[in-house]
Amino acid sequence: MSEANMSERAAVSIRHLSKSFDDVEVLRDVELEVKTGEVVTIIGSSGSGKSTLLRCINWLEKPDRGSIHIAGQRIGVHEDGRPMPVRELAKVRAQTGMVFQGFNLWPHLNVLHNVTEAPIHVQGKSKREAEELATALLEKVGMSHKHDSYPNTLSGGQKQRVAIARALAMQPEVMLFDEPTSALDPELVGEVLAVIKDLSAEGYTMVMVTHEMAFARAVSDQVVFLEKGLIIERADPETFFTTPKTDRVRKFLENHDTPSPA
Amino acid sequence: MNASAWHMLLEGALTTVWISAVSIAIGVVAGLVIALIRLARIPIVDQLLVLYISVARATPLVTLALFIFLSAPDLGLDLNRSVAGILALTLNTTAFNAEIWRSAFRNFSREQSEAAMATGMTPWITFRRIMLPQMVITSLPGLVNEMSFLIKGSPAIAVIGIVDLTRVTNRISAVTYEPLPPILVAGALYMAIIGCLVWLQRLAERRANRLAM
């Protein structure tokens, strides 16, 4: 199969991705393929480049070299190397939905309008259509009762669930989760993980950076371990968590209370 | 004071209000445009804007109004008094507003705009739908403050012959020889105008509470 052909079939296809901040190489020749319906978890210690990798996928960070395709479409630059105009870039970005560590809800809009904003103003959906969709999504994340609340009145777990609904509202090819539970109080982590788990069961394609090992083991199809910008191990979750190939991963898992099989 | 004095006072108040309102409307938008242009940091353009802002902020309104009105004929411009007055007030207030908007841009959370871009919004939609509504709310105290400064500074345009709310009191007392009543009424009218602004500000503050995350 040719390379182009493979990119067309994958939800996300990352090739030879490299990125430096000043003199520090944060990503080195990263290759990653996410098939439609697959859940890929990126694991690594802080500073390993995992958030940067995730943020490159929707071009919030510009990689220095390499290519990223979302559902066969190149993001950020054209195949001939020309930078992509902002409108075109926004179109490809709309194929991805992102959930941030810090929620990043828009405080001037209530819960419902946080979810309808992009469908109305990016996709040009009618207000009614967007609100029907938003209501269904808020139902899915268990937040429909708060549709007219403002973000500052919500708990962290509630905010993150709204943020998930907001990202889903654009019906993206792939959902990107950047440490979605790291900013939450421990007792609120569960409600957010439950929502993400439901999504994986429904067949959403997801790429996730997380420190929740038990969760990663339970929902992932593929686990990728990043160390100093290099993918040093990738495997299915069973293999990854029970028989890691490298000492580095073994050590990492020891420090992270390797979960028992769910 | 007789009926014609009252009539003159109200006309003066109207002059102050409409000239100020036009200057405020242009000044708020122009200040935003300048702040936007300055974000791009275009060489030379940026320096010119900085120069304009420092000159406009350092020049007394009376001087500016006189300068514009008197230099216009030399530049081949036929400015009537009102246009010259509006120009002076606008040039002055725009410079202050540009700084208010610029600090709103600087303080705007990058995470907020990243969240917008991540949903596929273009920079323009992000600005219009996500940044601007929040910037308006956070900047309003500063902007309203500047608006009330402009209104209170507006008597300066009397120097080029505009009969505003302050100037008109002079005219009335020149006839009645009683300077106190018209000036008291003028003071009350100024307070009423500024009161409207303060009310607007209170409305904004109530909305601003929501932004405190």
C-alpha cells in the first residue's frame, strides 16, 4: 500500500514529525497512525513531549518537519509546502475536537451556547438545529440540567463534561484529550472518565494524553510511550502494562501503580 | 432665567451630547482598530502609532482644537467648527482608548482563543465571537471612565466658537448679569449625562462577574 493510500484510511496519520522549542527537541521523528474507531493513549513523564504531540495534531503547535493528515487531509501546510491559509486550516481543524486540561470554556456564554457556538458560526447550522444537537450532547454527558448556567457556577468535572460536549458538537473525525482529568479534584475524576469511556464504547476515534493508567488500560486499543520526544514503545494495553519491552517503561509503570486488569 | 435662557441651555446641552457622542463612537472603534493594527507589530506603522498616541495624550484639548481649526485652511481643508471640534475630541480620546483596548488584548487568555481555534473558528470569528464580547466587558470600566473625561473636557471646543453647554452659560449671563443660575443648571445637566454613563457601567459590572472563572 502506498503512503498516501494509508493516510486516506487513517483518522490521523503522523509521519516524521519533529519539533523544537529553541534548542530543545521536543518531538523527534514521531510516527503514529490512528485508525477510525481506535483509542490511542499517549503516556510519558512530564516534558516528554506528549502534550506537544497532541497539540500538533490540530496545529495549535506548528511542527518543524513532518506531516499530519486528518482523515486523509493534510493539516497546516499543503503537500507542495505552501502554508495553509487560515480559513482552510480552520476547516481541517474542525475535523478534530479538543478537550483541554484547563477546560477553557468561554465564560461569557452559558453552557448551551458554549456548545452551539461553533456549529452555528463555523458550520453555519441554524440556531434550532444547533440547539437540538447541543441538547442531545449535553444529555449524553449528563449536563442537560445545567444548560442555562454560566461556566463559573460549575464544578471542574461539570466544566470538563461541557467541554467534551462542545468538542463533540462539531462531529469531528477524531477527539483529542489533553490530560482531561489532571486539573480535577480526585473525587471529580470519575465522572469525566465515565463520559470518555462511553465515547470509546460508541466507537469514537480518540487520542488521549493521560496519567490515569488504569483508565488507559481499560479503554485503549493502542498505548504509546513517549520519552524525550521519541516513541520508545507502542503496544496493545495488555502487552504494554504486563510485559513492557523497555526498562524505561517498566520503571515508569512501577512508579505509577500498575493497574490490575479491569 | 427666562424661557429663552432655558432653551439656550438645552441647546447647549444637546450640542455637548451630540458632539461628544460622535467623538466617543468614533474614538472607541478607532482605538480598537489601532490596538488591532498594533498587534501585528508592522515596522514603521507601529512606531507611527506609538508617536501619535504619545503626542495625542500629551496635548491639551484646547491646543489641539485650536491647532486643527486654524491649520485646516492652510492644508486646503474647509472644516466647519463642529467637524473640527469632533476631530479634536476624537484624536484625543482615540489615543487613550487604544491603550485600554491594547491592554485588554494583552490580558486575554490564550487558552480561550485556542479553544475557539480548536473548534474550527477562523481568527476573525474567534475575535468577533469569543474575544471581543469579553474584552468589551472587561474594558468597559476604563472606556466609560475615558468617556466621562471626554464629556467633562468637551468645553475646550468652545475655543473655536462652538456653543456647548458651558459656553452657553456665558452667553446667558452676558444678558441677564446673573451667572449663577445658568452655571448651576449646566452643572446638573453634566451630572445627568455622566449619570447615564455610570448606569451603563454598573450594568457591565454585573455581567463582568460571570467572567470571573
